[in-house]
Amino acid sequence: MKYSERIKPISYLKSHAAEIVKNLAETREPLVITQNGEAKLVVMDVRSYEESIETLALLKMLAMSNKDIEEGKVYSAEEVFAELDKD
């Protein structure tokens, strides 16, 4: 499906809500809703939304880890295991 087919005016959302829900569940492709010709929101199925949130959380953790590495806030495996063995 072309990207342009995934862009609809808000009036379409209002009059085709049930059809949109069914289509989103089947295709898992988000729908861009416009108002006065300007993109205003994105509608997506819950499973896709949850996957997006999980992906963003993982990317945030990776970014934080890279920052720690750049700042030298790292420990060798030997140091970590030695610390664990103390307890």
C-alpha cells in the first residue's frame, strides 16, 4: 500500500472508525490523520504501539550505555565478578 493511502482527513476518521480499527489490526500500518491539510496525529494498533515503546526503551538504554562507555564509567568482567564474590 502506498504511503499516500495511509493519510486521511479527520472527517474520514470520524465516519469510518470501525473500518479503520479493523484495517489497523490486520495491516499493522499506522494511519496519519490530517486536519486542515496538516498532519495532526498518527493512529496505530495497540500491539504496534507497545512494540514501538519497547524499542524506544531499548534505544534509550543503548544510548545511556554508550554515554557511560564514552565517560569511562565501565568495569571489567573480573572487577564485577570479584565484587559479586565479596558477598
